[in-house]
Amino acid sequence: MAQPSVKLYALSTCGHCRNAKRLLDECSVVYEVVHVDLTAGEERQAILDELRHVNPSTSFPTIVIGDTIIVGYKENEIKEALGL
């Protein structure tokens, strides 16, 4: 079974975001990470608009796994969405 696409919206200074990245790495998941706080100007605005579409509160981490959206570091939910 193919792995669903995974995108992590994170802040570079966020402990929960680091935990989410570590879990994805430990599970050998291929994912895209966007550190929102390291962007600026139009790029940041575009990313925040994209994030608001899946998580209107724009809180971190926000993880999009296929069609599943997980807000916060919820290890069991992340593993379940990944089929682990």
C-alpha cells in the first residue's frame, strides 16, 4: 500500500512540532515540512492561507496525511492515519 502524502506545518521553535518530525522520521515517513516562522512576506501569507484552509485556528503542528488533518502532536492519531 502506498503511503499517503504527508505535509507538516510547523514552527522551528515548537517542541510539539519537533516531536511530530521525530515521530515521522522514526516511522520512515516521507513528508514535506513547512516552518511557517522561517518564511516572510507573500510566501508566508500564501502558506498561512493554505494552512487556514485545513486548520482555521492556524495552530501548530498541523499535519495533513492524505485527507486526514491532525492538529497538535497526537502520536496515536498520526500512526493510525499513516496505517501503522
